[in-house]
Amino acid sequence: MAKRDYYDVLGVARGASDADIKKAYRRKARELHPDSNSHKPDAEAQFKEVNEAYDVLKDPDKKAAYDRFGHAAFEGGMGGGGGPRGGFHQQGDFASAFSDVFDDLFGDFMGGQRGGGGRQRAARGSDLRYNLRVTLEEAYSGVQKTINVPTSVGCSACSGTGAEGGAEPVSCPTCSGMGKVRAQQGFFTVERTCPTCSGLGQIIKNPCQTCQGSGRTEKERSLSVNIPAGVETGTRIRLAGEGDAGTRGGPSGDLYIFIEVTEHDLFKRDAHHLFCQVPVSVASAALGGEIEVPTIDGGRSRVKVPAGSQTGKQMRLRGKGMPALRGGATGDMFIELLVETPVNLTSRQKELLREFDELSAENNPHSTTFFSKVKSFWDEMKS
């Protein structure tokens, strides 16, 4: 039976680029893989045919010879001894081809690394998170805090190597330092993480008694943290290198401090602005005057209340809010009036209020407007 044209096998046209050839090969290999086509008796033969075609067309020299002489380039010695003969009859070429198939099909899945490139002699330590609460006053002025962080640090007994006395790890005898081992399973060469060194490529003959070979010990550290002025809930501060220590001498991770600003008894915050609700008496709201209010910096400010002020009336104190975290203008403070209705009145106070109410019926603009609208509404309903 005549051998099929290699380009037809892969489903590409002559003159196809290397990228198109590889793409077609990967598609065909997945489609015809024997593990996925156990119900097709000819799947294995087709799979081998695809790999034979790709082994030639991926090599520039072999491809040039095939384009010129066809299959005859690899028969009777024309192409030298490097080409395939009779569909991988030689065990070495056969195993190599299926190893390439494994790498091409699953290389991306395994991180795209071959031949021990996946081993990790030194690994970066983990990042840590610390939640820190500060008061609104501390967020306003900035503060320096001391925190205690439980973390992993490099073992001082072995200098982080994990070996007793600080000795260097030795190459793993199972994988010869590659971190991976290969096993022949029928037609396939399967690559696995070395079970002896867990992919590190190194082993420790005499583990450190202090850290049991990990190169790290648990310790609570005290750190001084500078909290800048203007922070708010959700602000994140990064301390480089203050996370868990790395393994086998790898770099330490980072420590991330997440800020939470606690609620204040007097002030409500909205971005860079502050709001303070201040109660005033009916008389003060009606007659006007001055009130004294606190500010976030611990000071006091006098605010003039206009005569006839209603609940919800706001006055602005410029520059008395929160500072911007990364520079810029400071926010403002808004005073919101809350006109307070008196309670637990004496008989004399009630008498005076009734008299006042009778005399001030025409001095309540909102009431006059409201009841005028009510009267118009009722008149319309009657008509």
C-alpha cells in the first residue's frame, strides 16, 4: 500500500508555514490519540502516521528533502540515517517520537517546561495579610503602629538550607537533579515529578534538627508600621520582604496591611469630607446666634447660625476635613443643624409656648405654604 503524502496526512497545503504545520499536527494528534479512540482499531496506526509526517515536516532539512524527492528521500539511504524508516521501527526513534507527542500535547499543561526546567531549588515565600484598625483621629494625622506578626523566618541553625550545620543539599540520585523521571509505558514515555525529591532536584542527607529540613521556623515578629495621614478603610500598605521566608534560600514574600478606620462618635466621613450633626434649640434656630463645634484636629470653631434655620441646614468649614492620602487639598467639614423639640415642659413653659404659637401663626412659612396647598387640594376634590 502506497504511503500517503505527509501534507495530506496533516491536512495542510505544500508551502505551509512551520506554525501552520505545528498547529495542524497538534489538532490531529488530539483527534487521533489512542487513549481517546479505543473504539477505533485503526486509531493507533493513524496516530503513528501523523507523528511520522510531523517528524519530517518540522525539521527543515528533512522537509527540504521530502519536498524534492518525496518518500524516496528516506528509502535506500538517500536521506542519510537520520530519517524515519518504515514508520518508526527502531525503538529509540519510536520512544522519542511519542515523548515529543507528550510534550506537545501536555507541555502547556505542565508549565511549558521540559527536561527538569520545572524543578524548584529555591521558592519565594508566601505573602501575608494583616488587618489593622485605626481611629479617625489617627487616620487624620498619621501614626506609627507596632504590630506583632506570626510568620515563617529563615532557620538560623542551618542558615535556611534545611541541612544540619548549614550544609548544601546534594543532587537527587533518583532523577540526577532534573526533578522529573521518565517511564516507558508501552508506546509512550511518561514524565512524572520525581517521588524522591518532590521535583526539587535536590535532597538533604542530614535534615536540620531545628526546622526538620524545611529551612524555616515559626516566629512572631514585631514590626513598626508607618500609617500615613489620609488613609481610609480599604487602604493597602505593602511591606516588601516582610512575609513568609522562602524555602531553600528563596526570597521572602511581602506583608500587606489592610486598613480599617473605625466609626467615630461625632464625625461621619465621606471621602475627604467630614459631617457633624449639631443640635440647636428652637429659640437659637429661630433667633440665630453662634455655636461652638469640635474639629477633628482637637480644636474648636465658632459657627454663626442664621436666624430662622431649619433642621438639615448645613454650614461649611473649609479645610477642616480629612487630608488627601497622596497629597492635594484637604477636605471640608460640614455642620448640619438638628433643631431640637423640647420635652418634659413645665406648666409655665407650656403656657408660654401656647401663647407663642398663637402669636406666630403667620411667621411659619412652611406651614403657611403647606396648608394653603392642602386647602386648594380639598377644594379641587369637592368640585
